[in-house]
Amino acid sequence: MRNTPVYVCEPESRALAKVRRLLNLAGVRHEDCVHLSDTPPLPDEHWIERWLRFADRAPAEWRDAGDASNVGEQLAPTLQVSEADRADCAAWMRENGWESARLVLLQPANRRTMRWNGLRGVEDDKWWPVERWVSLARSIREMVADSRVLLCGAPREAALLRMIRDATADARVHVVADALPLRRLMALQEIAHSMISVDTGPAHMAAALGCPLVVMFGKVSPAQWVPRSSRGSDVIAIGGPARGGRIDALGVNEVLAAWAMLAPRRILRVGESGNAGSAVRSSQADFKKGVLPRR
């Protein structure tokens, strides 16, 4: 495409030299470009707002057609689950006998957790020790009697998840990494009881799909990266730079306390659409029946 603005979205300054070489090879004029690096973040500004400010900018030649700000109230992403994906998830849950269980999802890993020869471990600011995930899973099982704890992640993370499951020694704690493609995960998050996750992509998906969520942050600021829900579900962020910039600064009781503060959702049954009900919270009577214990 020629004679159009080009938006250079690379946030890392060290990569911009390579990007500029590619633009030159493509014949893109510098004056036709808008760079994210020219839209520095404001104090405690969420990345969504920064991207919107960036998108509202335009090169000088197109200035009259742009710069009409759409940054106003806080915006949140929306994801839609297809009926085919709901049916697939429902069949998978029936196959496992989980139709009536309260499903609590745990996401222990992020893309940096694993390297080619094993766990990255303490080198990763988002690393939370295996024994804490084990204690967390056991506590959830004790607190919500009819729960199933599902350990989520990519297939390459399955070995880590099996370590957690085996140490938990509870038949209601399951590793689902090898059976959880992206669209099935979305359908599962639409009906799950809740999710506890490190700061990673599936946490943002959970919030967008109305799944009550606790997110543990390492060195990045929750103010900039906390997932947002467009469906009214709770998102609680803990950790971050104020806590030393490492997730392993968080204790199990602290994570459990945050999880217990989540407002319970109306539990959607297998095959039920989440569009109408995923943001509907249960009554206090339901809360007292054990949907989630208050602490």
C-alpha cells in the first residue's frame, strides 16, 4: 500500500533500528510513519489507553483526518465464543465427568517459564514455586468441596503441571494442557468458577470472558497491564514492583485471600451460553452455600 500512514508498533527501542531498515527496503517514507516510541506512557497509564492515544495520532500530511481522540472511559476487550466451541467444550467435559463440578483454573506458567532444557525457575520474575501451587490447589479443594482444579497451560508446560498434580495427590486435580487448544480454553473460561494465574495471555482472555480472576504480577506494573473485564466480573491484581518485582514474594495465604474476595458468578452449566449470564453474580444466599468462602 502506498500513500497511507504506517503505524510502527514496536515498543522496544533496541528493535527499532531493524524495523527502520525494513521500512526503508519497502520504500516507506519516514514522514509517513507514526512511531509508538513517540507516544511515551503517562504515569500509571494502562497500555490500552496508550495504544488508543497512539492510534489517534497521524503523520502531518494526514493530520486533518486524524487526531480525533477516542480515549475516554476505560475500555476493555470483548471475546465471543462460538456455539461450535461451546459444544466441543461440553462434549470434552462430559467425557471427563465434570458437567456439574465447579471448575477452578490455575495457570502457573508463562511463555518464559520453560526453556529447551527444562524450567527457567528463579530466573523468571513470574516464577512461583511448585510447592506453593500444590498448597494452593489443596486449599481450593478443601474450601470448595465440589470443585475440580484444572491446571492449564501449553503442551510444553505439561511436565511442570504434572509435577504440581502429582505432589497434590488429589484425584480432583487435573492436568489439561494437552487437551486445551485456544478455543476450548475460551469456552472453558466462559463457564469456569474462577481462575488464578500468573501475568500472561490466558489471564486477559479470562477477564474478557467474564471469569472471576486473580492475577499475580512480577516486575511489570499492574496499573499498566491488569486484565480488564467488559462483562463486570472481578479482576484482582496482586504483586508487582511494589512487592519487589517477583511473584515469589507472594505467599499462598495472600493469594487465597485475594481469591476468596472474588464476587462469585452465576455458575453456567455445560452448553449454556455465556453471553447473557457470564456477568451475572449469584446472590448472597448462594455465596453462603459455598460458592466461595469469605475470609
